Amino acid sequence: MIREQLKNIFQGKKILVTGGTGCIGSEIVRSVLKYKPEVVRIFSNDEDNTFRMMHEIDASGSKMMHEIVDRRFLIGDIRDKKRVLLAMEDIDIVYHAAALKHVPLCEYNPFEAIKTNVLGTQNVIEAALESDVNRVISISTDKAVNPVNTMGATKLLAEKLIIDANEGKGTKPTIFSSVRFGNVSFSRGSVIPLFEEQIRQKKPITITNPEMTRFMMSLSDTVELVFKATHLAKGGEIFILKMPVVKLGDLVDVIIETYAEKYHYKKDSITTHTIGLRSGEKMYEELMTESEAAAAFETDDMLIIPPQIQMPSINYSVSDYPEARPCSLSRYSSRDITPLSKQEITRLLFPSSR
């Protein structure tokens, strides 16, 4: 999107980011700041990351928040509707990034995942309607597609709640839509920081299966998709970035070559240990099902899925989305896409080093 469009969306607006100190939430905050909104409220239950972000320094040596007239760091939890309501007072745009995202932790604490990802999302919806918010963009995941784990199942339910909110809102003006992501490179909890730390400590790299494939996107791509969704959303859509696929074994080789040199080890001295799939993991990831693909639209860089339930109050047409056309894919799965080569993975992850 061009800068002028984003300026029109954000300048002078009041914005709330739930999970605003997480990897995706904080990157949304940093990017929104460039367009001089009136208010950015960063809502998080993570006191330590909130403190760190308050004192974050940009490349110029200034505090990250120096351009904002009014900014608020709010400690709270989306499980607490009263707290969410207070945070959302007089807000124009909500980015809902708060969630429990780690597959194994959700597997062993399923009701905690339900309380945050499902009930918390419903709290955000109800608070947005009570506050007459203009639009809510919710962050989802590829694991919501044909879910086999608790995290994916709860995020699928969150998507369904966001979709249904457009029909259940009555005469309220709020637009609710979602964006679906693959793996975000270098985000907390992703495999790349884990592999780097294992190399730093000269421990064997633990790999589930070298043939496993995953969608991979950068943080900047993530924010670009979120902002496009903000601009295009009519309500109820799921927006998906077309993104490359990496094979885990190739990713590990690239990481070893890069970080072994950084920590002054010979790459041949770094070993790998295959541990097998963890509970709730798939060999391949999906971003769009066959039934979704049948109704979807696409552009050169994005897929747009209208609601799969009837929405009498909203009509969806390919002409509503610039440069869109009916989707040519039968599904969108990492099983069907040729993975990047090791050289391409290097260029994707470390563009300045090659």
C-alpha cells in the first residue's frame, strides 16, 4: 500500500493493539506510529515486555513513542471484559493480536487456551460493539485450518466469532475481519531463535522432521497484510498473504551455516537430533481449505476468503477488491508448493548478508 493511503487510514485516529507487546502486536505499533495517529494504546498482560517497550530506542536514539501526542501502555488481560472496555473507550481501530500461541502449551493447558483465544476474543467483540469502534482486525494462524491441536481449534473458533460478529451486530457500524498468518520468521517462540540459541550453546539442534514444510513470512510482510486488510475489509473476510514455503531440513542447514560463523564454530561441529513430531503438529501446514478456495478471490499477493456462512446484510463481489479475480487454487497447503532452495531461504531470512 502507498504511504498516502496509510496516512488516510491512521492519521489522527485512536488505535488499540491487544497483545501489543508481542512480536506481531509490537510491530503493528511501530508501523502505525509512522502515520501519526492521535492515540495508540498498547494493551498487554506481560509486565516485563511492556516495561521494555516503554523504553525502546529507535535507530535515531529517540524513544520509539516520541511522535505520539498521547500514548498509553495498559496492563490488562482480554479475559477481563471490564478492563477491555476501559481500554477501548473512544477507539477507532482495534488490532486484536493477544492470544495463547504455543502449540505444546495449549495442548497441555486447553481450557486456558479457550479462556484467552475464544472467550477473550468474544470480550473484544462485545467491547468493540459497546464502544462503537470502526473496525476490528483479528490476527489468526494457519493452524486454524483443519486444526489438529488445541491452539488451532481455539483460533478457528475465534475466526468464527469474528465472522459472525458482522451479522450479529445489528445496526452497529463496526467491521470485523481476520488475517491468517503462516510462521513469522524470528518471532518469539519460532524455531529460528531456538536454533540460534542451541548453536550458541553448542548443543545439538533438535529437529522434528527434516521433511516437514512450513509457510514462512517476515514481520514486515505480516504488517503489510494487516494494513491491507484494514483498508479493504467489508466485514467477515479472512485475508491471507501468498507466501513461500520452506523445508525444515533446509532451514536448519541455512541456520547452521549462518550462526556457526557468527559464534566462531565450524559448521561441521554442529549436530542435529531428530525428535519426531510433537503432540498436535502436522507435517504440512494449510492456509486455505478446498471449500474456502471455491469461494475465494485472489490478487497477485493475497487471498481473500468471504464468509462461509450466509451474510444477508453484506454482498461480496470480486469487484469489491482492487485487482482481484476468482481464486485459481483448489486449496493452499505447503504440501503443494515447491519449497525455497537454501540460497532462496538465505536471501529471505538474511537479505543484507548476501
